[in-house]
Amino acid sequence: MNTGSSEPGEVAVASDHTRADKAEGERALGSRAPEFIKASRMLHLSWQVGVFIIGLAVVVTGVIMLPLPGPGWVVIFGGMAIWATEFVWAQLVLRWTKRKVTEAAHRALDPRVRRRNMILTAVGLVIFGGLAGFYLWEFGFVMPWKIEDQ
């Protein structure tokens, strides 16, 4: 496939910046609308308004899902991905988010961090078990439906 070409017979020369982006697995910034839509300014503007409205609906749905059951953050990032098909600012936000998530994953897989997290989890479970044991020793275990009215 030809780099940067939109027609099968065209050969486009990629700049060094484009090669660097391709090497990192990132696409070039800008609209991904079909060429026939980009050819007409009014059609392209209408296309962008439609993409914005659809992306906004998805993002608002994700925000509503945050306190409710459902994959809120996944839906929000899905809406951002819809926006990123047309808007450079959304593409930059998604690139930044992807970079931060990758950095967090690398930090979480660091053996020292994993060991620390395992120790903290074990200490937390011991403390919770001690508190639960103390509560049961002090008050006993009574099922909620057997609690007598006072």
C-alpha cells in the first residue's frame, strides 16, 4: 500500500515526521472523512457536525453511566474515539491518554511495585480479618432476619 496516498495509482512520498509517527503506530492527525466529503466544504462541515453530535451523545451516555451500573469510562473513551475520526484535539487527547495508560501499565508490572502491592494487600487482609474477628467475638454472628426489635 502506498504511504499517504488516497488513490490506488498515486505514489506519495512520506516525510520523516510521518515515518516517525508510523513507527510509533500512530496515524497522522486530521480528518478521516472520505475524500468526496472533504471535496465540498459544506458537506465536510455537515459531516463534522454529525460526528460531533454522535460523539457527544456517546460521551454523555458514558458520563451518565459513571455513577450507574455500566462501563462508563469505556463508553466515554469510545465517544472520544468517534470525535478523533474528525477532530485533531480529540486525537491528541487519545494519544496522551494512551501514553499515560501504557506508562501506568509498565509501572504496575514493575516487580518492586508488584511486591509492594502484594505486601500492602496482605497487611490489609490481616487487619480486616483481625477487626472482623474482634467484632464476631464481641457481638457474635446474628442473621439480619433474626434480629429482635428492641
